[in-house]
Amino acid sequence: MITSVPRRDRRAVITGIGVIAPNGIGTDAWWAATTAGTSGIGRITRFDPSRYATQFAGEVDGFEAVDYIARRLTMQTDRWTWMGLAAAGMALDDASFRPAEHDPYSMGVITASSSGGNEFGQVEIQALWSKGASHVGAYQSIAWFYAATTGQISIRYGMKGACGVVVSEGAGGLDALAHGRRAVLRGVDTIVSGGVEAPIGPYALTCQMATGRLSSIAEATAYRPFDERATGYVPGEGGAILLIEDLESARRRGATSIYGEILGYGATHDGHHPWSLPPDARQLTRAVALALRDARIEPEEIDVVFADGAGSRGWDDLEEQALHAALGAHAANVPVSVPKTMTGRMYAGGASLDVASALFSMRHGVIPPAVHVDRPAAGCGLDIVREASRAADVRTALVVARGYGGFNSALVLRRTSDCPSPPTPTGGPDESSTLHL
């Protein structure tokens, strides 16, 4: 039964993962490359970048949409939606979940996007200005739209329950998963969720460069968060789509691939300025503290942090401050990873791919590195996993994400076998909503 408030007798777990990334298509290829420290960043090949200050990005090579969807659908949709459909199919296959065997109203889709259908829009804009409005295709009206991927996944699999799209840039991947969790806690059995992005094109790159946060270093090693040489980030495409299920529902259908539980979530907004640094790390600290409170855990229980890793000194310094403020003395000891250094910042796709990394770290007992972070910034008080992967018993992970414009999000994940039984519901409000820092 769907209720208007979360039910603590339900638990939102991840049972399937699909990945499309610059360093690997599919979870096997991606995880092997990620743990080996293999980067997918290189000089842009999808167009001539010589006139742009930023010329390097994480592109997904070898991705062919027709391997995953009908050719007629590729004519109506953008590369970003192709990736979303492909990753969703992978997640469902990974979970051995067959949508046709379930009530359509018990399933939903909630994805994130920060820029919609860039490549499709690029072609139609060029047609508009070179040939006129009559040459703009009818599908432009839907292919660029932020909700297109959610809609296409819903249509393909007949998912008629809770559906939506989240637009909060780099924080979107976490926010979408949190909304999916909320839907499950309120009574929906299954949610396809996460984020993907395809922002590598002339117009899209121009928009990204306007933020002033991209690196202009013409090297594959340009993205170096928490490093003394940090000059900004490089963009990337792809991301991850995950299958969220109610734990008991998953067990009833015989699910055998349960990666972990979404245990806690917190989100805030800087409320400061559309693009300038906030004066302090207060709101990011609050987001992490809210996630810990929602998860009902202590900072010392966090075994790894997958950091946002903006790649510029001011933004990295604020994240370090937030982790120290929220985790206390434990912040200096907990391993911190930024696997996005191998893919570029993938906007809505980046945080959901970090969640996939956290879940695979739990399953395989290894934390991937932040590559190219050779010279940690002076005074950096974080234990950055760099140069090589690190073996670790990961039971509980914290994923941090920020979005352009002031969005802050944090998600706590726990290995399912280590999750305690949920507390007996009291009928009162969730205490996480009353936290003040």
C-alpha cells in the first residue's frame, strides 16, 4: 500500500546496476578499469575542440545505440537517452528483474539530468540557423527535454508508478536515488533510478565553460582534485542506472543480487550565489550531518567517502572543511576516493556512478583510487586513496555530491548483511528534518 509518509518497516536496497562510462561499458569492464586506475579521459574526438579552452573530456568510446535499442527510436531521441536506456536494461538484467511479471503500478522511474539532449539539440539548432524553422525536426520538442529518459524507460518497460526527473546538476544522481528510496519507503516496490549525461558537443561545452570551473590544461591528467596543481575539472559523459527495491519485495521474487541499502540522505542549498564560492562549508556540512542522522549512525561507522572532488582549490577546500566538521576526528582516518578522475565530472551521471563504486567496493573489498593526485594540497587533512586501489572491509559508505548553483547532497549506503532491523515506528516525525547546525 502506498502511504504519504515513509514506513520504517520497509527498506530500500539496490539489486541491479548498469554502467555506461568512459572507462568501460557494463559493470565488469568499468570496475576492472576503475580498480586498475585506468582513465577514459582524452582529447575530444566527437568534434574539433581546437577553438575551445577545454579540449579534454571523458568520452564513451564504442557505444552503439542500436546494440541496445531499436534503430527507429535512435532517430527520435538523444545520445543521453540512448545511454539511459542501455544502462537501465543492464540494471534490470543484473537484478534478473522482468518488468512484465510485475504490476505496472508497483514500478516507477526517477532519473536525473542537468542538460538534457545536447547532441540532438545541436543538430536542430544548426538546421534552424542554416536552413530555417521548417527544417527543425518534430522530435526536437521531446528529445532535448530533461524528462525524456525517464519517459522512454517508463514506456519501454511499462512502468506506471512513481515517475519523475531531478535537475540539480552534479547532485542530481544522489537526489534521484533519494527520491527513489522515498518512493519505495512509501509503498512502491521497484524504482529504476540514477543519472546519465551526454554533454560533449560544441554548444554544450560552451555552456559548461561559461561557469569558469573547467580546466584548460591540455592533458589527460588535468583533473586533479585535492591536488596542489588543481585547475578545474574536465567534463565526462555516461553514468549509472540502478534498480531500487523494497527488501522484502526483492526477497519474495527471489532476488539474489542485493548490493546494499540506501540508509540515509541529506540535502541542502548554499543559498548564496549562482556560481561563486559560498563563504563557508556550513551547508555542505549540514547535508552530510543530515545523511548520518537519517541513517542513524555515528561518523566512526563510515568506512569510505566518495567525495565530490570539484577539482579547484577553493571548492576542494570547502569539501575538506565540511568532512572534518561533519565527521570530526574520523575525517583524518577514513579513506577518501574520487574515481571521477578517470571519467571526468559527469554531472547528473557522476554521483550515481559514485554510488555504483561504493556498492562494488562493499562487494569486492577494494577502494578505487583518485588518479593523478600526485601532490596533495598543502594542509590537506584527508586520507586520499591515490595511485592504486586499496583493500578494505567496506561496510558503510558516504557519497557526497554538489551541483552548480549551490546544491549539496549526501547519501549513506550500507552492505545489506550489516544492516540492523529497522526501529519500531513511533508515528512521530523523522528527526533528521529537525537537525540544526
